[in-house]
Amino acid sequence: MNEIADNFRNCFAAELRAHQRSEPVLSRFIEELEAIDCSAYRIVSAKVSPPTVTNHLETALDRTGCAQLTADAVRQLARLVEWYEIFQGEGIDRDLARGLVAGQVAGPVGIVASSSIRAGLFLLAPDIHYPLHQHAALEIYFVVSGMLILQHGRSGTAFHLRPGQWSVTPCHRVHSLTTHGDPCLVIYAWIGEFDAPNWWWEQVHGGTWRRVRWERQPDARWLRTAHEPVTEEVLKEAGEEPAEA
């Protein structure tokens, strides 16, 4: 198990290292990946896979389009990690909740322990829209198969990520994710403030905005807990212009 995690870590770091000179922020992810102690592995519990994994994982694995070494490392891991639906609780569309699943490789519920990075696999079902949200952690997505459509900002221009492509979302930047007719399999990593709330933004009556707070639970899932108005201070933190509110 530790050899599989080590191979994944090395392949992902190599993918990022190829672009490190032009994108210095990747150095932060590479440093944390290289610091993972892959000998400190844990046995994950055998659980029934969520429906999205049962229905779409094999399709996603059959259609990988990134470098072969990375694709092979992901295939090994995908059958080893413990997959779980990320969001739970009232107030979330059931299809959306089912359509966002993760398998942690490094972190408190991953197959290797880490206190400084959360990294693993993220599987999105077809025709899913993960609405505008923000979090304190610095985030990277690297697409293995399918196509991921990202939008940074409420009025930002959406852009497409295909296999072998990646995108970094700055801390607190509001962003959304969308898929079309195929599942999308992604490698993700978070560094920074892991356990700060994840805030979902939504427009309410009169065109004003509020954000809904999701808090991480010990099993790595997120639970909806409260909501509050989007203030000018929040807009500024998220890189948004107050005039847009």
C-alpha cells in the first residue's frame, strides 16, 4: 500500500514540476507532496462504494488522457482508497450530493497520514454543477479523465480543463465546477487552512447574496451548519467587486 501511495505522490509531483518554472505557486504543492511519509500508511475500512463510484469510476478509468505513469498510479489508488460522498445534511440536492465523491490518499482519513496536505482523488458524476463556493485552503485540480469546467468569480469566464491540465484556485477565491455528459476524475490537493468552513454562495430575493457554511467533520465529509449575508468584507476577501452584489 505504501508503495502505491509513494508512486502516486511521485507521479503527481512530477506532473507539477514540469510547470514549476512558469507557475511558482506549484512549488508549494510539490514541497508538501515530497514531505509525505508514505511509510505511515493505514488500512482503510472496506465499505460499500457510493453510487457514483459504482456507476462511473470504471468509465473514468478507461478514458484517462494524462501521462501513462500518472494514469496507472491513479488506477491503482482508485481501487484502494475509501470513497465517500463529500457533502451531507439537509439543504443539498440529493443528485448533487451523490455526484461529488472523494477518496483521500494523504490526510487524516487517507491511506497515508499527513498533517500538512490533503490530497487524493475527486470523482464528479456527469451533468453536475458544484455551485459557487470558497474556502481558505489553496487548491489544485489536475484532470485525469473527462472534462472539468471551472469559473473563478461570479462573473468570471468559464474555462475548460481536459486530461493532463490543471488549475490552482487561490485561497478564498469564489469558484464553481461543472461537468457535462461524461464523469470527470481529478487529482486534488489542498494546503493551508484545511478545517476552516467551506462557504457556498447563492443569490437570494432581490439579487443580494448570502453564503451557506459547511463544516468539515472527523470523517472528512462536510455538514451544512448555518448561513449569513455576503458582506463587502467577504466580497473583498473573495476577490469580488462590491458593485457586483
